[in-house]
Amino acid sequence: MTVTEKSTGNLLAGVGYSSADGVVLSGSISQNNVFGTGNSVAASINTSKVNRTIALTFIEPYWTPDGVSRAIEIYDKNVDPSSLPIAQYSSTTLGWRGRLRRADHRDRHHQLRRALRAHDPASVRQQPAGLS
């Protein structure tokens, strides 16, 4: 048997420019299988003249024995477009969100197609009034 290890972490950095935001900087670091637990941790920051978001995410893919995963994200979002001629306000949001998901070992492309089809307006058929 041959075992091949794959990298478990990512370090990403980006720079951009927007006429409204000016220079936009982004970066993130993530690590899968933290301390050999199978869990994942990620931290990200996106910042510009108008927007700033900092987020920390923890994912526990084997939260329950029957395949339910848990994700928790804590974030700090700031919006301050006062330097722009469109609005004079600022907003700060400190919050968290959680997600539970049941593992499905079927083809991921099939799941994506099914999800997109469910939200595709063309796939919704209109029924004449009075018919149920």
C-alpha cells in the first residue's frame, strides 16, 4: 500500500483596486486536520477604504457519529462609505453564524446540479389559476 500525504493548509493573499474602495487587500490562512483532530480552522481579512471584514471559522466535519458536521464562524464587518459622495453612514456588525450539515457521499456535481435546478426560475412551471 502506498500512502500519499496532501497539504493540509493554505495561505492566500490578494491585492486589487476599485474606484470606490481604492486599494483592496485580502488574505486568509486555513488549516485542515488541526492537531490531528480532523477539524479545520480558518482566518480571513478583507479590507479597503470603505469595507473591512475579519472572520474566524471552525469546522468539525465529524461532529456526530452519523455524519453531521458543524461549522461556526465569528466575524466583524465594518462599512464606512462616508468618503464617497453616495451615503453618509457607517455600520459595524460583530456576529456569529453556525451551520449543521449531514454528510452525503453521492456525487457532488449531481448535488450542485440539483441545487441549481431547484432555484432556476425556468424549472418552475406556472399552473393556471384554480388548479392545485
